[in-house]
Amino acid sequence: MRMLLPPIYKCKRMYKLLFSFYTENKENYYIENYTKFNHAVTIFCDYYQIPKPERIRFRRKFKERVVGLCYPSGNIDVYYPYHYSGDVHHWVGVVLHELSHYTFHIKDEEKALEYELKMLKRCR
């Protein structure tokens, strides 16, 4: 299956915004400014011409052993940068992975993972 990916300059812009959002908030228990995160999601949604997700929640912990969830209702949950123990590249990948679930209504993990890896490859 061929995947339609945004142009490289948009991929890099989203990656830089998510990267800087993570690094700014890694040391903060409470996030005060979501501007960079929202801008990255807006770039993503504008490219695919879809509405922004109704709710993107940042969680401190999950009951399951996951780092992000996308619900059938379109809500997305990801870890707070402060509570995430992995590195920044993996966190950005998780956000892109969950956005691919939202965008393409992909229930198949392999397809969402393939999208995440292709986007990260383009961004770096």
C-alpha cells in the first residue's frame, strides 16, 4: 500500500515543533503552553484536510502498557513529556503513530507503525 505523506518541509516542521515542545516540557510537571504541539497537529490535519481531533489528552500513566491510544471516537491520549521515560524521538513517533490511527482510521498496528517509521525517516 502506498501512503500519501506530507512534503518534506512540512514533515520537518512538524518534527521540529514536536521536538521543541517535548524538550521544553520535559522538566515541567505541568504544561502551560501547548502552542507548538497544537501547531504541529494543525499542520498535519490541514495537509490531510481533516478536522483536528476533538480532544488530545496528556496522561500521566496508563493502565495498559502503552504510550499512546487513539479511541474510535477520535480522542487521542499520549504521555506527558515529564512522565515519559523514553527519548524524544520515540515520543514524537508515538504522537505521529496515534495521529495516523486518527487520520486513516487504521486499526492495524503494522500500518500505523509503517506510517510512523516513514514519517520519522523523512523528518530526520
